Amino acid sequence: MKRTVQTAIVAFFVVLITAGFAFAANATSGAGNFPFFHLGCLIMGGLTIVSLKYRYQGIYLSEAVGSFALYAVLVALFTAPVIGAVKNLVS
């Protein structure tokens, strides 16, 4: 029962962080420039972390949520608005 509840909590945070990414990407990108590939990578990474959390009981809840949050930041760094901001900052 504990494993199922913890997996559900991780799945909730995965959905929450993915929805936040989708909202932010929609707000910052242009009309036809939504990063569907990045969203797909984020969804696949979330499914992988949730399945690993369900399969292996040794993974702590905070580790699973934290690793997905860091993965989401890594994916967000390679979207067009962030790359444009870095180009403007450097030049």
C-alpha cells in the first residue's frame, strides 16, 4: 500500500511539473512555435521515473520528485525562449 501511495504522489508531481512546463512554454513561445518535442521528452522521462519508483522500493520519494524536477529544468534550458535569452545575455 505504501508503494502505491508513493507512486501516486510521484505521478501527481510529474503531472504538475509537466503542466507547468506546458503553460510556461505556451506563454513564452510564439503562435506556432510550441516545443512539442520537449514536452514529449518530459512526458517520457516522467513515465520512466514513475515506473522506476514503482518497481524499486529503495528509491525515496524525495529522490524521485527531485530528479524529475531537475530533468524538467534541463529540458527547459534547451527551449527556444531560453536559448534566445542566453544569446541576448552573452551578446
